[in-house]
Amino acid sequence: MNKKKIQIEYNNKINLINEFNKFYYDDNNPKVTDQKYDELKKEILELEKKYKFLQSSRSPSKVVGFKPSKNFRKKTHRAPMLSLVNAFGREDLINFEKRILNFLSKNESFQLSYSAEPKIDGISASLIYKNGKFKIGLSRGDGKEGEDITANLKTIKDIPKKIVSKDFPEEIDIRGEVYIQNSDFEYLKEKFANPRNAASGSLRQKNPEDTKKIPLKFIAYTYGYEKGLKAKNQTDFLQNLNDWGFKINPLNKLVTGVDNLLINYSKIEKSRTKIDFDIDGIVYKINDFELQKRLGNVANSPRWAIAHKFASNKAMSKILNIEIQIGRTGA
């Protein structure tokens, strides 16, 4: 394939993924499955890796989410909300760990501990707290700027409005996922395609009273900007979140080694249909905050975290009836 054809193929894929982003983030109406989206993203990243002349400011290697809606006031995130590199199997995880060890100049005998956290399929939000009070709530937006949806987020009972714990930081951006439980979605499925669409559409209502009518939940899992945080690792931080009054994922687990990550992955994937919220994978984060800082970020993703995606849910369809028709040509 010549250079021109490669460039055309690349541009077409970039245009397509940005069209999908608009439907997913801005219109709350995804046009493809997560699996198809991930496949397209992987194809783009592989093309960029193979052909160094391919570059686009709209590439998923440079862009996070989608530009904030004009319906809400925009505000810059004090620390960017990054995306995650995806892993789809054992080899991807082994390569991920090798890259970390190489970057840290460690040999294979150095054991890395991971915080393994099931990834909820909801809407990311960043909550800004100052002196224990919830001040501003932002959507992810494009990772750099988010929509100010403070009034809507304040209607969610899971989000503490004031925290009086003495060890709570002077300032911190608590980040997590807004979602709807599958049991609650049963009463909403006539209006929305799936729980994620319901959460997204409800969270971006112009009138907070409309948002208040929807049973939105919030699970916290990380932080952005911080001033005065004392935790030294992700496990301690998650425990702090719980002590401060935030809900955390009950399936979070501290795991050492790729083999144990895969055992935990298999266990959760088999039981995911029994969980009362949608999860589409497991996020693995290097547990030690000092190592996270040393590893830093690459492009728009942290070096110290990866998302191990699940395969799409499968189901058996049963044909109830077949109607035979004759076309006008007799076929």
C-alpha cells in the first residue's frame, strides 16, 4: 500500500472515531458497541506505530473524550482527566509490566503490586473540594476542560456535600463514576437504550430537578489535583475515600503479578452478569504513589495504569416466527 492510500485509510478511521465520539459523549446515543469502538481505536494506534508520518490532532492518542457541550459553562481541570491504554489479553499485560520494569530500571524479580478495580460503565466526574466542602463538579469533557454540572451532581445522595474528617486534604479533586444500577434501570428502560445512556442524559439536564428524579449513584476511585493528601498508595487512598463517606467499588482488590491479575479477571468476568451495575473491564493501577509519580504519563495516558477489557456480553437468540414473502419478480 502506497503512502497516499495509507494516509487516506488513516484519515477515514480518524473521521469515523470522532463521529462515534460525538454520538457517545455529546448525543448520549452510541452508534457502535464498545468492542467495535475499541477495535477501531486499536487499528488507529497500530497504524501510527507502524507509519511514523501519520499524525492527527484528533487521534485517540492525543484526544480524551469529546469537547464540552455549549449547554454548560466550561471550566479547566486543575489536573487533566486522562484516558487509559487498553489490554485485551495476557500478552498485553506482560508487555505492560515489562515497560514499567524497564522504565524503573528494575529486573523481573522486582514485584509490582496493582490495585485491580472493576471499571464501571458510567460517566466520569471530578468533584472539587475546598476545606471539606464540595464546591464544583465537572464532567470529563475533553480531558482538559469539562462542563460545570455542579447543580446536577449535588442531587446525587452518594456525593458528600461536607466532610469533617481531620485527615481530609485542604483541597482535592475526587474523581469517580456516575452510574445507574441495573435494578433501577428496569423502571427507565422505556426511555433509554441502556444504563450508561440514562446516566449521561440525566446528568446533563439543564434543570437539576429533572436530574433529581433519576436514581443516580456515584463511586469514587481516584483524585486529580490535591493539596495535603497523606495516603502513600492507592489501597490506602481507597480506604480513606470510604472513611470520608464516599462509596467505593466492593470488588476492588490488591493483586501482585500478572498471573494473579488474570485469575482475578476470570473470576469477575464470570460473575459480571450477577453484579447490579455494568462493568466493561478491570483497571490495573500501580499501587505505590511514589512509583506512579516516577512513571508519569505518556501522551494522554498514565504509564502506571491500564484497562483490561472484557469481551462483549453474549446471549442466545430464539427465533419465534418466520414469515415467507414473495417478491414482485417471484423470488
